[in-house]
Amino acid sequence: VFVVVDEREVDEEAEHARGADAVGRLSARAADIDTDIDAVVSTFGALDDADVVVPETEATALADAPACREDAELAAGVAAVAEVLLDIEIDAVAATDGVLGSVSEYVRR
């Protein structure tokens, strides 16, 4: 089970309190159904309880995707989420040829 906590309050103190409360509530709900939380992902603000933080981005339109091309902090946050969710190391995956590497000899550039 992964918990995503959305932080959108303007007041930083309120953000932290609201996010921390959400983690507690969702942890209690997971315990009610006898499930452990594998990771906490915080969006739009950092939390002490978060395993991974994805910072806010100015991009809102689908045409702006992927926003991470322009924002190294956002890209790092998204990569960290992928590492936690998939239990992999992004650097190790990026160093391989990947899925298309096995067919590269058949594809013209």
C-alpha cells in the first residue's frame, strides 16, 4: 500500500500539519484492514514522514508534459517515486539498453 499526501495549502505550517494528519489517518485505515504502508509519497511539499517528495510544478497543461524536462528537482522526485514503487534503482536501469536495445539492430535511425 502506498500513501500519497497532497500538500496544497498556502501556509507552510498548515501544509505540514495537514499532511502529517493525513499520513496518520491513512496509516490507521491501513491498520484497520490489516495492511502495512510500504511508502509515503508527498506531493506539493515535504513531510518528515514522507519516503519520497515530488515538488510542485508550474506545468498544468497536458501539452507541457513531460514537465520534468525543464525541472531537475521534479525529475528527481518522479524518479525517486519510481524507485520506491518498483523497488529498482533508476541509474542501473538507465545504464542498460532497455527494452529497445534488443531490437536496435532492426530499427533504422
